[in-house]
Amino acid sequence: MTRYKEPKYRTILEAKENELEILKEKSVNSQWKPAYHIHPQFGLINDPNGLAYFNGEFHVFYQWYPFDATHGMKHWAHVKSDNLVNWERLPVALVPVEDYESHGAYSGASLEVDGKLYMYYTGNIKYSAEERSANQCLAIMDRDGTITKYENNPLIEGVPEGYTGHVRDPKVFEKDGTYYMLLGAQKTDLTGAIIVYESENAIDWSFKGELNMNLEFPESVYMLECPDYFELDGKDVLVFSPQGLQPEGHFYHNVYNVIYVLGKLDIEGLDFKVESYEEIDNGFDFYAPQTFAGKNGERLLFAWAGSGEVEYPSDKEDWAHCLSIPRQLGIAGGKLVQKPAEELRLLRKDSESGELMLDAGSKEIENSANQYELEMYLDGGEAGRFGLELFASETEGLLIEFDSKHQTVSVNRENFDAAFGGEYGFVRSASLNSGTVKIQVFVDRSIAEVFINDGEAVFTARVFPGEGSTGIRLFSDGKISCRYNKYELAQGISI
Ligand code: FRU
């Protein structure tokens, strides 16, 4: 079969003269470029890849298309850090120049094997706009940071029988001396699945079969992307990104959504006994998360703070998206909960604390730049509806609203000149079981990550405010009181 060629399938090595400099210049002055969220200097970022704490440093790789804000030839870009919050940009880690990755080095995860970092990824192959195949590949990072593609790539050529060309995103782990690779897959009947390969040496793989889960997916689910697996507090956890879920109550309102499943994995028997499952993040822009073990073995997560198929205002500046902040996972009340990673405290600069009382109406908290962390304890008193407005001005603002009667919290991003994504709705919501409210928000130029009650609900929201929209406003329809700490946050990554 002949390979499919299109302008968007070229690598950074094929950049025209000055092309990259021009791109950089065009996006560098954007008012929306995050200061401490991992983002591309230009081009489009999507999934976090190969996450690792390796040889004393944190490594984050990510899917990157350099030439504009669309999905084209994917590279693995690379940043590293010794504290999880100050990131250094490194040369592109994987440039897809080989035949076995002719249309992109797609997502994957890494694992330390014999003192080296094994970075598994998918070589994407296209024969036409619709027809594709996939190879599973390996690159190895030595302790000195040198990255080399495995000489006998691909490790797995093509896809097993019964599956379409959509087989990708390897996650490898070791259990009782055997290595297992999970892959997101689509069956020939066009439903989604997770398939498993096994290996004795992390290099030679054989197909084991499909993972059985006692989860009834609606027929509309046509693909599962980016499987992840880990153990946490005595539970086995699977995370994946199913495509084709339809909205249901508070859940699944994005074009693609992410769920976690808690239960018991019997990998030998290809069986995952599901005890519970739920959407991970209640917000708008959260997809393809990946987890890894931090310095002390804690389970950390980064996600793509973006959504496929949606046009973002920064697309016009030829850059798109960022990753989430690092989040630490835990299990509380039978649920998987996310909290900001402890290390984010290292970014704190000037702080300001205060207490506010409010009758029906609103009050401002002084603020002049959208680069802060806000921690607030709210006592809703007799109020029916109350909350916070961020990125606020006369005409703009991101609303975080609590409704005591219905015990819900919602986030509304409709009120911006550059409002976007409305085809999937401007509001996201979640139920709240507890009465007291703690809000912790990380605001960074064009993103807010909102953690309610230490992870009872978490909303990731990109917004693209006008220059003067930096206000923080408390509002209520009745008597409320709050205390808060606000921290300016330092720059964590170069623009
Ligand atoms: C998820 C995804 C992965 C794929 C990658 C390509 O967002 O579609 O399944 O490997 O992005 O960039």
C-alpha cells in the first residue's frame, strides 16, 4: 500500500527557512500564554507522554505538532525539572523520521528497566485520510539523558486480528516478574476495548488478549484511548479516555471524556472486577491523563488541558493548549480524588490573607494579574446561591457558583468576549455532599483549575479573558462569610 502524504505530515527537520522563528515570534507575546503550566512555545500540545521521576529528575514529554494549532505530525517534545514546578525546555525527544512511525510518534508511557528509561510509544501509519495502522515502538533514555530509538523497532508490528488500525498508547508495567502492555483499541465491530500484550524482557511481546471489564459501555463508545493502570491504597485503578460517551446528568459533556475505574485486576486472567467508576474531572478541558510515581512513590497525574474538535481562541496565534498542573491522586470516600501536588507550594511568592462578610451583593478581592493560587473557606450561611467570579471585569468573568438547595456546584465560562466551545455547553456542574466549602484555585493567564473540598469535585477550565479581566469577586444572595489566602505564583516555564 502506498503511504499517504499531506503537508501536515512533515517533521520539524523539514521546517522552511525562518519558519520556526516566525512561529515563535507570533505566539511569544500572547497575553494567554501560561506562566507555570507546561505549554508549547508554538504549535499544538496534546497528551502528556512518558511521565517519569527518573535518575533524580522529573521528565515530561508531550505530543507536539510544531507548525500550527492543528493535529498533524506528532513529535514527543520534552521538558524536565528537579522539583516538579520549574521546567527546563529540552530538544525534541522523538522526531518521527522512520517508516514505522511515518505519520507521527503517538502517545505512550515509560518504565524504568535495568536503570534506563524505556519510553514506549505508537508509530502511527496512514494509508489515506481514513485508513491507518499502528506499530508499537520503543526509545530508550540513558542515565546521561541520551535518547535513542530501539534499533529493532517496531516492537509490535501492526494490530492483532479483530481490531482496526486504531490500536495505540502503550502503558507498560511489571507484575510478578512479567511485563504487561495495555493498549487502547477499537474492535472491527467499531466498539472500544483495552488489549494486553506480555513480555519476559520488556522487548519481545506477545498478544495475550482483551481485558474483560464488567462495565457495560453504551454502543456509542467506539474507541478507548490512553489506558493507564496503577495501585493506590489497596485498590487497582484503571484510567482511560473513552470516545463516544453521551452526556448523562452531570457527566460526559465534553466531546471526549475520561473515566477512572476502581476494583481488582487479575492481569493473568485478563479480568478487571469493577467496583465503581466515574468521570475524573468535572470541567471542560481535561483529556488523555497519564500518571506516574513521584519522589516518594505518590501517584501524580498530568492531563492534556484541552479538548479535541474544539476551536480555541489561541489557535489564531498558532499555539494551542497546555497541560494541567501536576495533581496528586488519592482515594477518599470510595472515590478517586485529585489534589494539587505539594510541590506547587514552591511557586508561591507574595501572599495576602483576609476575611470577608457579605450580605446579598458582591465584594472584590484585590488582584491585578491572572497568575495566582487562591485558597478559600466559605461558609454559605443562609445563602441559596453564592460563589466566586474569576477573571472578572465589567463584562467578563468565570463563575463558580454553589447552590445550597440542590447541593451542586457549577462553573460557567460563557461571559467572555472570546467565549468558545459553546457547542458543548458553557456550564459544567457536580453534586456536593458536604456543607462546608473549601475552594482551591490555580489561575494561570488562560486556565483555572478549581478544586472543591480537597477533590470532591475538580473543574479544569480554559478561558481567554480580555487584558483588564483580572478581578476576583465574591457574590451571594444572602449572608455568607469567608477567609482566604491568595498567593502570587512564580513563572515555572519559559514562554
Ligand atoms: C489522545 C490521542 C491518542 C494518540 C494521540 C495522538 O488525545 O488521540 O490516542 O496517541 O492523541 O496525538
